[in-house]
Amino acid sequence: MDIEVKNLHPLEVKLLRHVSSGEDITAERIIKELDYKVGQCNQAFSWLVAKGCLEETGRSHKTVYELTDLGREHQEKGLPAERIFSFLCEKGPHAMPEISQALGLEKSDTGSAFGLLSSKGVAKMNDERKAEIVQPGLPEDVILQRSLLDRAKETGVIDESSMSGKEKAAIQQLAKKRGASSADFKLVESDIVVYRLTAAGDEAKQALLAANITGEEFGILTPEMLQTGSWKNGSFRPYGINAPTSRLIPGRRNAYSEYLQWVKDKLTALGFEEFDGPLVENEFWNGDALFMPQFHSARDIHDVYYVKDPVHAKMIEEPWLSQVAATHENGWKTGSRGWGYTFDHEFTRRQVLRSQGTVLSAHQLTKAKVPGKYFGIVRCFRYDQVDATHGADFYQTEGIVLGNDVNLRNLLGLLKMFAEEIAGAEEVKYVPGYFPFTEPSIEVHIKHPVLGWFELGGSGIFRPEVTEALGIDVPVLAWGLGIDRMALMHLGLNDLRELFTPDIDSVRTRRGN
């Protein structure tokens, strides 16, 4: 036999001793029967497949929806749409802020739920700008959503294969794959892989039994074992005396930190001035100053972290507060009609962790020179599921160019520079986008050799509702691009998490600029 069983890892040893020829072996079974963690189970499978002891005999895809804490709350208290419907039926027409206060709902949730009722013809805003019910009975979508919440109450999970077509459509409105804490269900997709023991695996198992290797052997001798004498009651795993000695590697700068500095140097050399600001912002600069309506679903683009203490900023600078508030309500002097609602001066002071670098561009507009070019490399925070191209905190390169003669062609030239020179992409495309604060809006996408196409970021020309309310009367180009994603291309990586890895060897050997 080619396999030296004394060199097998304890995870491999225990698995081989536990299973028999002809049995189906799955991760679910091993986790349950051997109390392995998911990572331990997958590692043992990987090692044993590589050694020829296990072979894959089947694979199937499974999609389930897991009930979140928010979903449990909605199951107990009612969906926002249900609660608003019941409230209006019982209490009669009310203004949106009154509904939010009475039901203890976030204003954005109130706006989204009322929008659903309105789109189904169940509710509307009357001439007094108050919400009222115009049709009895909840929409079918809401009834289906309620049934799904009730169905998941006991086990906390619904298998997609057990759902009807209408139920699948309804749960799509309640589920998220990333950032699931803000949804009622978390979408979880997985592959169920079935393995079986090979002839070589069965031979390795018999050799383990004959040698009485259990996987419980000591791997290290500790001071406690010497003090208690417990080492006498067990056996030790063999040591590899021919293992190579450790390398001596001199210190060096972190490759990602070096890359960020290189980008700063390049932009500074092009005549840009750098800006920066605090991590904690308020809703005014994080959204209101950018003409994002306070109670509109556009806010859902940024799933922010709220600051617990203090909840509110003490004040917002004038005249910017008054001018931005007037712009939201009636357009102020911008030529716009605004959003047509009463600006909430308490909501605008609520403190959050900065969710987008555009916050700093808004700040800079109040003190910018014309013409002028500004940029920042800033850390942002949004609740998100971490994967190869997403992080809960990330860096953006943010910038603005002001001047009488700047135009869309200039912006496309800047995006081309970022995509090709700074990110190092060979394939680039520009697609129309939507951002509440720019018109037109453009997204730039690049093609990664392994990850494929992904969005690098957004850009556009600031709307007059943004610039004029902050004291600027010339066109302003703006962009906010994910510099973490640029670094993936530039440093030849396949996963954002590699930029922040705790693996010191990876940091030592990674090539920078």
C-alpha cells in the first residue's frame, strides 16, 4: 500500500475508522456522527480524495431559506405591510411619519411597505398627503409571505423544492443572499456531495485497525502533560525529522498598503488634491446632501450601520441644512420640484458609519475651488455577506472634478484610466446605472481572469439638486470606485479576503508595486 497510515491526520484517521465500504458518506452525516465542524469535514474529504481513499459518487444542488431574527420578529409582530394595513383600517388616514412613530417602524420600512400596498391598489395618498386604505383585503403577495413566515416558525428553514411557483415568487421579496440581517429569510445554496470508500480507502482502514491508530494520539507534548504524567497513558504521532527548516524572510511593506500609496501618488501627480473625513457621519451628509429621499427605497442601496451612542449629531452646518431641506421639499432654487415631502430634521441628524465615499465629495463641494480636482481613498461600511468580491468594510476611491467645461467625455476618460492603468484590466465596459445624486449615471465593469465580469463602481455628473444646494453652480464629475477590486486585478488575486489575510506567509511573499 502506498499510503503510510502513521502520517494520516487525526481527522482522516477518525473518518476512515468510522465508515465502511458501500456506505454513502456525506458532510451532514460526518458532522452529526463525529461532531466535526464544517471546515474540518471538508478538509478531511479533500485530503482523502487526493490520496485516493474516497471517491465522489453523486452531487446535487440544494437551496433553502433560513428564517432570520428579523423574520422571527415579523412572524410574531406582523409584516410592516400587515401592520400598516391594520393600523389604517382601525385608525383611518395618517401621515407617514405618524405611522412610523405609532408602529415603531423605521421610516424606510414604512415607505417600502406602503409602496407595496399602493402598487397593489390597496392604499394611496389622499389629497391631504395622508395614507389611507382604498380596497379591503391584503394583497396576495403579503398573504403568501405571511404563510411562509408561519411555515418556517417551527424548524426555521424552508426547502425550495417544497414550494409552489407563487411561493417562490413571494419569498424572493423577503430573502437576501448577502446582508441577510435586513431581510426575513437568508438564501442558502449548497452542493450535497456523496462519497464512498475506495479499495485503497478500505485497505487504509484495515491498516489503521491493525496498527491500533485511533486518531486520539498526542500531537504535542505540553508542560501540563509533563506535570500530570498524562503522557504516559497515550501514544504520540510520529514527527517528521526530515521536515525543512523555516525560511528567513526580511520585513517588507504590506502589498495592499503599498498599492494604496501608489494610487495616491499617481492621482496627486495628476494634480488632484486629497480629502479625508471621519468614519462616523450623519444621515444628512451620508444621504440627504446627496438628494437621496429620506423615506425612499433608494436608501436600501446603502445598508448602513447605525451608531448606538450618541444616536444623533448635535447640529448640521448652515446654510447647507436649510438649502438641502428646501431642495428635498420643493426643489429650492435648483429648478427641480424636489421630492415633495416634509424634511425630517431629527432623522437627518442620526449618526451612522460612513457607507459611501461620496459623503466626502459632498463635504468638499462646500469648500471646493472652481476649477478643481479632488480625490480620497476612504474606508466605508455596509452590512454585507463577505465573499470573493464583497466585504462588510471596504475601501473606495472617491473623487470630483469641477469646472465650466467638464463633461461626460472627460468622465469616461477618467474611468478608462482607473480601469486600465490603475486596475490593470484588459477588458472594460460601461453600462447605464442609477444613483439618486447623478444624471447621467454610469457603472464601469471589468473582467477578471478567474472571477469574470464584476462592477468596479459607479460614476456620473452630480445633479443640480446636489451641487447648487451646496453652493456650486458649475458641472461636477463624480465617481466612487471599489479600490479593493482594482487591487484584485493589479496584484493578481482571486479573492478580496486575501488583501486582509492573517496568513503572514502570504503577506510576506505577495508582490506589490
